[in-house]
Amino acid sequence: MTGRVLVLGLWCVAACGGGADRASRAERDGEAGAGGAGATIYGSICITCHQATGEGLPGTFPPLAESPVVQGPAELPIKIVLHGLVGRMDRGGSTYNAEMTAWGVALTDQDVADVLTYVRSQFGNSAAAVTAAEVATIRAATASRESPFTTEELGIVH
Ligand code: HEC
């Protein structure tokens, strides 16, 4: 009996760490069902512009579906979600020149990892999962950034 309580206690030290943050994500998971945390975050934030299909709105919001940027090295989509994006970009025959706001304050490293893992595996996309550690590294490396990245400096105009 005592042994069992101890085991449960140890399990919780390993699995329950992170406190309130993790608890709220578990709640969201519950609401989202099988889709997981990434689907929930997509459905409450990104969907407004990039749409349920991931196809965006031609000329206004670019598609995440089959985007080379979404599926390329994780560094670029992480930078975009943390700090936002501005400037011209050509995607699938349409030109976009708008601004995406930064989500780095609203979303934890784990949130960013979850939502990007989701978009990299949905809408016909196929790319590796993103980890919270990758997000933390890029967050630290870009901590002094106060304005959105430009499509030119990220080299993603075309
Ligand atoms: C209020 C609208 C809006 C929301 C919400 C939004 N985006 Fe964006 N997103 C944009 C716009 C506009 C652009 C293009 C900016 C430009 O023209 O330079 C963009 C571009 C992107 C790109 C680059 C795509 C490419 O092919 O280069 C990625 C990746 C991206 N968004 C991911 C996300 C994710 C993930 C979320 C949710 C956390 C999200 N966006 C939420 C408007 C939005």
C-alpha cells in the first residue's frame, strides 16, 4: 500500500511538473478530444486567418497547407509564431503583403511546439514534430527582438 502511494507520488513528480500551465493544457486537451493541444490552439488562434482547411484566404492570409516554410527547418515557423511576420510573399500564385502579429507572449514554448507539430502534420503537410526545447532555444536567441520578422530577412519572399 505504502509502496503504491510512493510510486504514484513519483509518477506525479515526473508527469505533473509545470503546475498550472500543464493543468490548463490538460483541460484544453480534454475539450479538444483526440486532436490534442496543438489542434486546440490552432482552433482558437490560427484558424481565424489560416482557416480550418489551412488554405488561408487567397490574397489576404497565406495558406499553411503545403507551405514550404511550414514544412522546412522548424526555426522559421518558430520565429514567425514567436515574433510575427511582415512583408511581401508570393504563395501559390497569390501575393500577400500583410502582417501577422506575434504570439510569443501569449503562448508557452510547449504551446508553440504543439501548434507547429499540428500544422506540420495536417492539411497535406508532412514534417517532423517540433519540441519545446527547440522553441526555447529560438526564444532565447531572439529575445531582444521587438518587431516582427520580415519575409526578406527570413528569405521567404518566394
Ligand atoms: C490575424 C491573422 C493571423 C493569425 C491569427 C495567424 N496568422 Fe499566420 N499569418 C498571417 C499573415 C497575414 C501572414 C503573412 C504575413 C505577410 O504577408 O508577410 C501569416 C504567415 C504565417 C506563416 C508563414 C507561411 C509561409 O508560407 O511563409 C506561418 C508559418 C504562420 N503564419 C503560422 C501561423 C500559426 C501557427 C498561427 C497560430 C498560432 C498563425 N499563423 C496565426 C496571419 C495570421
